[in-house]
Amino acid sequence: MRVIRYTDEMIEEFRSAGHWTDETFYDFWSKNAKESPDREALADSRYRVTWREAVELVNRIAYRWAEMGLEKDSRIIIQAPNEVYAFLARIAAERAGLISLTVYAYMRHRELSYMLERTEASAVVCPYIYRNFNYLEMFKELRDLSPNFKYIFLLAEEVPSGAPEDTYSLIQLAQEAVPEEKLKALDERRFDPFTEVAMLTSTTGTTGLPKLVEWNIAPRLCTAKARVDLWNLTGDDVTVAIAPFAGGAGGTLTYFAAPLVGAKTVLLEEFTPEGALELIQRERGTCIGVVPTHLVRMLERRVEDYDLSSLRFIRSAGGYLAPDVAEEAERRLGGVITSDLGTQDVGSISGCRVDDPPELRRRTVGRPLPGNQIRLLDDEGKEVPEGEPGQLWFRGPHSPAGYYRDPETTATVFDPDGWATTGDIVKWDRGCLWIMGRAKDMIIR
């Protein structure tokens, strides 16, 4: 499925500049399995897998999906809390050439009915029951909304009695060995990282139903590499998803960045302040992905009772983090705060380095990511002098391909040359972007 916004000229521009490469995310999992087969890759409260085991499980799931008749470019919705097998399902979708949409576990009939209809999904991955909610029952009720919807893959070791036909245990599916020579068929389903839609993401839906955003792999990988550099991430790090890996706060660090360097990821299935602190202590977490509310609630506890000496940095996203909260978090938790700017709609714009001075890390959104062009414009569309506030416009290799199969709405956000705005009023100072407020009237140029 060809991406709707990126032209051949844009693709060549980002390729020739070195921002986009022909790698996929699965390539890094495969590399880790060969170079560090016995190092742990993923852990939650029930399962722990090494890189070799993880790739074996991913290949088994991907092969079985293809064998069941899920054709390349079929859409698959993954709705799950932070769990090892949900994490594996997401990379297995890429390996099988399926377009995945990973969404938050809290979403219910209203959002999922829209997503099923909009994507015409062929399959879903979900828990049987989580937080006393029966996901299997929900998807049974929604089954007629997509003409292609056939399979339900449960994050459970057994399929409950009374489940509809074509319901499978994803965990059982992953235990069925596949001869190595048969896995070569998956190579033919490999996504072109430049031109093909490989994944969908969902906006927060604060103004109604969430919008679906389509991504080719190249910009996602470009951003992940930039984050690895900003965070000085290495294979010795232990990343912890406190926030859901389905979103940017938890997923950018753990799903997208960590595998690039072979770092281990630990998943917190359900947030409690005590549970998060205990997990960091037990797993010797070096970096965590949170939303500001997580930090506030953790700081309400006696964090001094936990050994958090391993913590190196805290990636807070998904909302405004007050500088005084950032300062308290650094002082009491021990890791430095790093902030950045980006949205699901327009992509990643900027970020702070972990070794930046405290004021810049706590009060700015850092420097533009490599390849991003920035303009700050006044109400008349003229560029403002450095130090003066203006509406932020940017263009670069870190943006999505647009709204899923919706060129008209995409054209209201990105102009033909790829420029977009977040609607933020920003100023340049000391090489960083400082957010001053929001534009009253967003002008689409």
C-alpha cells in the first residue's frame, strides 16, 4: 500500500541526505538475536525472553498469520496493556507484512467500532479479560463492522469455551515451531521502508473520534535513531515502559529506540506508583517512559525507600511537565529529565540531550532533530527575528505519511512541500525551542 503524501522527490531527498535508510525495525531484532542471543530482550510479570527467543517467537507468529491467509497489507489491530506477547505481536505484524494499529487498552466500543470500520481490519490481538473488562465479548459484538474481520488472537494461554470460531491463543500459536527454510517466505512480505504503509497510529481523539495516521518505516526509524543519540542509549540500558507502549510516552523509548542498540525492555502491565518504583528497583531500570501524571503520583510516595540508583534518565511525554516537578523528580528519583516536541499528527520536531544543562532540559523542547527545517512566522507569514516568538512551522524526515487513506484532510495539515505546524508559539534562544503558548488562529499555508 503506497503512502499518500511522500512523493518520489521527497523520498530521494531524505535518502540521499542519509536520513532514511532501507532498514526495518525487524532487522534490528534479527541483528540482536545473532549478536547477543542470550541477553534478555523483554520482561513483564509473567514472561521473560532473550533476543534469540524473541525472534523465534516473532517468526512463528508471523509465519502462522501468513499461513492462515492474512495477506500482505492486511490490517491488524493490537489492543493490549504492556505485555511481552503484545510487544512481540507488533513486531510480528511488521515481519508478516501486516499493517498494525496498536491502541490503548482503555478504548472501548465507540473507538474500536470506528477503527474496525475505517481500517477494514482482518484480525485483532487483545486480552481475554483485563481490569474486569471482557475484550473477547466486545470484539464478538463488533465483528460485523469490517468485511474482512475474521481472526481474534487472545493474549491468553488458552481459548475459553464458547469463544467464536477463528479465535486463537497467540501464546500457543507462538509455541508451534516452524522449519527455518519456510521462514524465507516472510522475506517476500517485507515492507519497502520508503514507499509502503507499515503501521498506523491513533491520535488522542480530544476533539471527537481519534484520527488514524499512516507511517512508512523510514521516518519512524529516522526518529528512533535520533532519540538513541540524544539519550546516549546503549545495549547496557534497561528501558522501562511505565506508560503504555501503544503511545509515544512509553513506546518511543521501548518499542522504537531500545531494539536499535539491543537494550532490554521491561513492561509494567498496570500502573501504580508503588509498582513502578518496585519495578525500577528490581530490574535496575536505567531509563523510564512516563506521562507527567505518573511522575506526580510517584513523587507523592516515599521514593527514598527504594533503591533507584540505576536510573539514568526519565523521558516524560504526552503532556506539560512543570519545571518545578521536573526539578523535584531529578532530585528525588535521581535520573535527569529529557523533553521533546512532537505529535502523532505531524511527527517529531525536536528534543533535548540527556547531558544538556538542567534549565534547557526542564524548560525547553530542545533542538530540531537532524534534517528538520524550522520557521517561526508572525501573523502575516513573515519570519520573526531570533528571540522573538512566532508560530512554529517545520518540515523534515521525521513526519508521518498523513492521515490514513485521507489525502483531503492530510492536505489541511501538510502543504505540498511537506511543511506543517503544531500551532505552538515558539521562540529561538540558546539554540533551543522555547514554547510560549498556542496560536489563537492556526493558519494553514
